[in-house]
Amino acid sequence: MCASTHDRQGSRETPEAQICPTRPHALAAPVLFPSHPVGYPEMGRVSLLEELRKADGLLSHPGSSLAAPGPVRHPRSRCVPSGPSCFCDPNQLPLLLLLLGSLVCIGVKGAVGEAVRLPGDVTLGGLFPVHARGAAGAACGPVKKEQGVHRLEAMLYALDRINADPGLLPGVRLGARLLDTCSRDTHALEQALTFVQALLRPASAARCPGGGQPIGALPEQRVAAVVGASASSVSIMVANVLRLFAIPQISYASTAPELSDNARYDFFSRVVPPDSYQAQAMVDVVRALGWNYVSTLASEGNYGESGVEAFVQISREAGGVCIAQSIKIPREPKPGEFGKIIKRLMETPNARGIIIFASEDDIKRVLEAAQQANLTGHFLWVGSDSWGAKISPILNVEDVAVGAITILPKRASIDGFDQYFTTRSLENNRRNIWFAEFWEDNFNCKLTTGFGAQSDDTATRKCTGEERIGRDSAYKQEGKVQFVIDAVYAIAHALHSMHQALCPGYVGLCPAMSPTDGRTLLQYIRAVHFNGSAGTPVMFNENGDAPGRYDIFQYQVTNGSGGYRAVGQWTESLKLNVEELEWSGSSLLPTSLCSLPCGPGERKKMVKGVPCCWHCEPCDGYRYQVDEFTCEACPLGARPTLNHTGCRPTPVIRLDWASPWAILPLLLAVAGIAATASVLATFIRHHNTPIVRASGRELSYILLTGIFLIYAITFLMVAEPGPAICAARRLLLGLGTALSYSALLTKTNRIYRIFERGKRSVTPPPFISPTSQLVITFSLTSVQVIGVVAWLGFQPPHSVIDYEEQRTPDPEQARGVLKCDMSDLSLIGCLGYSLVLMVTCTVYAIKARGVPETFNEAKPIGFTMYTTCIVWLAFVPIFFGTAQSAEKIYIQTTTLTVSMSLSASVSLGMLYVPKVYIIIFHPEQNVQKRKRSFKATSTLVAPSEEGNPAN
């Protein structure tokens, strides 16, 4: 039929166009329409549909050049007549209407004949994917038993129940016109155009381009509302047309988030929740499983792309989930396309979790490609509601689907529908024009021509018509049946409320509802609130969306039999029974992580731009793990724990009494003290004997006291450091040696001066009396005492724990050393003055080496000083050479104490052991000898020197 118009003033009729007053419109630029309804006579139906899609695309995007408001300036804007007035609403699309009029003129092939029709006072439209998408140019493919026929029959079942219910729409019968979308948006648009043909009432003189008669006749019954469609891409295409004519639409399966835009799809509602809720549920599932690195797969189109987009956006906002790859499955995939998709997914093998928003056909082909690539069990599928709990997507690829987690809007099996559908037969269901085709496919037989189907002589079995659904074939109610019934009931309840408000007390339709106003009906649809077929509330929010309620399923195989098992649910928050999950080949929860969790004592070094990927860097040395991203060094005095997750005190050590390093010094000290005490006791007992008197009793006692102090310092060096011990160390470490070497120096100096003076004079040198010797000795020793006292006053002694001394590369070997606050240099400083005395004494011993040994002990003193110098020369390299050793505290202390004990032992052995031996074992030699004068002594020295010129 072709659209003709009347002159607005009724003056004359024009077959070309009707002139409408210029009104504001969505088009910014002047729009020039041809005078004929079809601007391009040679354009076919498919081309016009493409133009329609282009027009919808241009006018659906705010950024388009056609989106800004502006007047239509051309005086011959074409309007489509709707009744007696010109339908030229400012919110509608003139270009779209022009193409609609053109399609009406060309005729929609098959649109009028291929429909299930039920007569009624109010007609509802229905769009169902009764057939799959056709291949290679064909509009339709094989019949879809569950998604198509089950859903279509669900609408017929709902209409039967509503019409039989005296409490719902009394006196009003609902009719229907149900169409097949063939799972293709362009074909669905062709079918949907028949819903608006009743609004295009042409004049009898209407002619198509070239003068031809219109094809077909318009249906007289207009559609009040439409149930459908299934795919989101189809619903979007249809919604753009239906909104122009204010026809409400309720979908039972379209979940694309884009359809929640009430500004663009204001007449669209749905009884299933949008994918934004589903995407949130899938993000919650991924996070509950501990995955943080997944890939996404989407079928090209609104459903797949919008679902993945919502998932990506929610996961980004929630954090903790990263997208490895986002792959789009083409609308018309080429051979080998799915194999390439699997190869791309394997480019990120750690991303085992695959979030899939795709059609059934695409899901099946993806699983087949994974099976062919021998990747069964590798991928962990998380499927959207298009997968749900259906068998068809996993048929013959069940092993690949094991462990797949799927989402499905919360639903229930409708027992009444099961009883209804299983009793359908070829005889009692002639109103469904596709039921015969379903019968053939369901029972794998061929109908005879008597049933309206073509005969096939090659068929192995012919249908008898006595087959029964559920008895002779498997039957399981399709998942969206509940929602189809709820959608029909939502319209019925809205019409019922509208009838009560506009037609109170009126049986049947009153003039206020004939015809039904779509905008008013939409308001009542959005306001419905009733318990649906499954007992759950049916309602809509301001965008026409249903609340989000989902069941979580997992495909599991038990005893060789596979099936979907409910493992959780989502209603604003996730409740997942993780213990009920089963996985292919393992009972352990599989991982889908970009990087494995770092171990204790390791920090995450993030990969730039990928917040879920990192490298694990150990907190080595003295560092410990503060948090998952940071390592810090333990404070001084602490070392990391074995796993470097914290710090612990560093063990403190010292040279204790039981240490092997202390045994030798202590033995030497004890023996030396005992020997010194014996010598001192002997000298005291034989105080007035010639040997004791000849050795210089006063200086001998001082020397023996110094030797005793040298031995005693060993005990102070081994004792636990404290203020008193440290003070005693400072004082006695150099005092014993200073006292000893001061006495020896005084002795050698006295001998040297006596014999040097004897060469020149008979007068004895000054300061050789015992009192003078004591004064000189104590004067020399006082220098050491004064220096130490000044040090004690300037820096009071205390103990410290040195953690740097044994801070080894391996923290486990690190130790803190408890010691006095004396550095190596300060320790040598304590002995420095004594070393000066020792060297000076050695010099005098060398000078006095020519003195006859019968007169005094110059030679023993000389041997003592030589040996002492050798001991201390050996001490210095050992002491400083072990400064970096881990055993420094032991080696240095042992070396120091042993060296001091040896030097004391040399002095004791060389100077006093021979005298004690004579006193004890040869007392006969300890007698007074003849006195010699100082002159005689000097005379005896002279010949000796002359006879020994080398000396």
C-alpha cells in the first residue's frame, strides 16, 4: 500500500506529498525529501532497510551532525497521515517515516502471511526467534525449538490463561500477532513494520512510484503493545520504530545496558534485569573465586559489546580485576575465525578465566575451537544469561564446558506450561504455523503432505502425529518461558488498571480505550506490581528495568552424567557456595592470575599500566616486608625474621667466662698471679737477704705490683661490661704496664748513669737512692694516671652494644657486641704511654749491656725488654688484622690479654725466677759479699770495655 495525503485545509488531494507547517525538529540541517514516497525508485527492500539503519544511527547519537535542534526549512516536508490529521510530531524522525512509507509501498515480503494470529479486542504483538539466522543470504535457518517455539507457545499459553480469567480484563479479549525474527535484526525490523502499518491509512487514490498498485492489505487491528524481542540488537532496532508510534514494548530476554537509556528507548521495558546487574554479578563471582586476570569474549552487537563494556567498567571501578584481552566475535565470522580467537586467548595463558557475552551459536563454536586446540580444561568459562543453563551451547562439547559458571536471571519452571506444552499436538495446535516444523525437528521425522509439509521420500521415518512431547522426545522447559509469561501478564495488568480508570463499570472496551493510547498504557505498565508466574514480584523502575535477581550455575559431571547445578545466587550481593564448586581434573580452586601471589618477605613490583601484574622482588639483606609493595631496612639493633616479614632483636654477644676464647687467657692470668704472689711472698719473707736487697726491694715490689695488675686485667677484659668494669679497664689496662716499665726504666737508667759517671768521676750520680728511685717511678706512672683520670672525667665510661662490628652480609650471622665504649685506637692509646716507656727502657737496656752481670741485673732487664718488644710486635698485626673478622671480639680480646700476660711472664721469669730459685734452693749463695767502693767498681768496668771494643 502506498501512503497518500490530504491537503491540510481540505482544498485538494495530492498524491505526492502533504505540506505541514514548519515546526522545530531534531534535524539541524534542511532536509529535502523527494516528491515521491520513494526517492529512489530503483532501491530495493534491503537497501531501504540499510538506509533506515543509517538514519537511526545518525539520529541516535548526540554527537551526530543531525542531532542539534533546528527548524525544518523546506516547505515541502513530507508527513505520514494518521487518521484525519498529519502525524508530524517534533520528536519523531521524518527521514525514518519516509523510509517506512517506502517499505509499505514495496511490501514486506512474508510479513503479512508468516504470522501467528489470534483475534481479540486488543491485539498484542510478539517477536520470537523461531528460526536461527540463515546462512549465505538466506533470511532464516533451522527452527529453534527452545528459544523460539517454547517462548512463542509461552505467550499463547499466557493469553489463554488471561482470556479465561474472569478477574482480569473482564469482557475484554486479548488477541495477538506473533512474528518470527529469524535471529536477525534486519529481518526483525521488516516484521516489526507490520505492527505500524495500521497507523498508515492511505487514501484510496494512493499510488506507488511508477503508478503501481500497493501490495497487500493493511491489517485493520492495530497493535497496542509488543512482547519481545529476544536479542538486544533486535530489540534496539525494533524499539527505534515502535517509539515513533508510541507503542510500548516489553522484552523477555534483552539485557543490553544500552536499553536502560530512557531518553532513547522511552517506550521500552523488560521483565529481565539489564546486563549492568549481570555484569556486577559476574564481577562478584570473579572476585569471589580469587581471580584478577581475565579475558572477555563478546558477540558483535549490542548484547555482547554492551555486556562486556559494563563488565569492564564495573571491574575497573571495583578494582582488583584486570582485563587481559577483549575479543569481539564478528557478526559473520569467516572460516577459521574461532581458531584464531583461541590462539589470541592463549597469548595470555595466565588469564584462564574467560568472561563470555555471546550468542548460543558463538558459544558453541568457541567451545568447539577450544576442543580442537586440545585445550580442554584450560579455560575457565564464566557465561552470561545467553548461556544460562542451556544444553544447546555445549552439546557434544560437554568436556570443554565442565566447570563453566553461568548466570541466569532467577527463574522457576512453570508447571502449568509444562502440562500445556506436553499436550500440544498437530491436531490441537494448528494456530501455531511453525509447530509442524518443530514437530519434525523434535521427533526427527517427516510429515506427509496432508499436514502441510513437503514430503521427503528419502526420509527414514515419517511422522505419525501420535508422537507426544516428553514421552517420545526429551523435554525441558526453556529458561525464558517464565519471563515471556510475565511480560504478557504485565501488559494485561496494565490494561486492566487502565480499563478500571478510563472505563469504570464498562464491559468491554469503552471509547476512551479504543484505540488504546500508547503513552497512557506505558504509564500503567511502569506502575504494575504483581507476583509473576514464579511467585516473584514483577515491577519496573523509572527506566523500565526489572530488579536484578540471578541464579549462579556450574556445569558439573557426576558419575559420567553432566548437568547444571545451582551453586549460588545474586540479589544486590553475591552468595556463592564455593565448597560446592567442582573443576575439571582437580578439586582445587583453579587460578586465573596475571602473577602468582608473592611469598612472605617479597614485595610486588608492579608492571606499568597493568595493576594486576607484578614481579616479586625479595626483601633481601636486612630489609623486611612492610606491606605488599614496600621493603624497608630493619632499624639498628634488629635483623629481619627468617621469612623477612618483620624484624627481631639482634642477639648480643660478649666474651664470657665459658667461652673457649677465654680459657687460655684466664689460665695464663691465674698462673701468672699465682707465680707473682709466690715471688712476692718469697721476697717479703727474705726481705733482708742480700739477693732481695741487691735487686732493689722497693722497685721490685712496685714491679711485682705492676706485673700483678697486668695479669689481673685479663679478668676485667672477660667480665661483662658495665660502667664500673669499663672504668677499671681504662684505669688498669695501662696502669700495670706503666708501673712495670716505669720501674724497669728507673732501674736501667740508674745502672746506666752509675757506670757512665764511674768512667769520668768517683762521685756517684744524683737520684740513685731508693727514695729517689721511688719518686722517679711514681712520677713516670703519674702521667698515665693523670691521662686516664682526665679521660674518665671528660667521657664517663659506659657499656655499649656495637651492632656494626658484626653486621655480616647474612643477617642470620649478625650479632651485637656488648663492650665498653673504647675503640681500637683508644685501647691502643691506653697502652701507648707504656709502649713509650718500654721502648725507652729497651734503649737504656741496650746502652747498659756492657755492665758486668755480677754487679746488677742490666742484662736480664735487656733480655726482658727484647722479648717484650717481640711479643708486642706480634700483637699489633694480629690485633688490627682481625678488625673485619666476624670473631673480632674474641680474637682481639684474647690476643690482647695473652700478649700482656706473656710480657708480664717474661718480666717475672727473667728478673725474679732466678732469684727465687737461689733463695729457695741455694740459700748458701744468698750471702753478703765483699763491698766494693764506687771507684773500684768503675775501675773494673774500664778494662772490660777496653777488652771489648766492639761493645
